[in-house]
Amino acid sequence: MTHPYSLVGVAQPKPERAAELRELLLSFVEPTRAEPGCLAYHFHEDRADPDRFVFYEVWRSRADLDAHLALPHMAAFWENRMDYLQRDLDITWLNMRSPYPA
């Protein structure tokens, strides 16, 4: 296996849409974890600001991540994300250097 494809993203919702976005992002967790190629998928709230959301994803490959993003519910979210957000997602793309369990 090459290095997994991973990322950390931060979402700062519009205050009036925070609860709705929280529920939407939570609804993605279980189905995403069941997708082929998903090695880890976690949704967090900032302890200092519970309406600041952070997600961490690890994918076997870029192709697996691309397949995930092409699913209808993810494509719809991506297209409509600014309805929920104060500013666009802040995504940091990572190269995992520690060994990943097989």
C-alpha cells in the first residue's frame, strides 16, 4: 500500500445553521465508514467553540476519496455547502508518514 490519503477539514457554520450542519455532518459518519477505501472518518466539535466543526479522514487512495465525493449526497453537500458556512471549508491535505495497520 502507498501512503494513505488523509485530510483535516474545518467548517465554521453560519450561527443560524450550526445545529442543522452538525446533524448533516453527523449523518455522513456511519455510511462513509462503510465505504470501500475508508480507513478512518471522524467528526469533531472544537471544545472552545462547539459550533466549529473539524473532520479527519483517511482513505486508502485518492481514487477512493474521489469515489466518496462523487456520491449523490456528498456532491449535493459540496454544491450547497456555502448555504451552511460563514466561509469555505478549510482543508489541509496530509501525507501520513507513520505506518498504517494493514
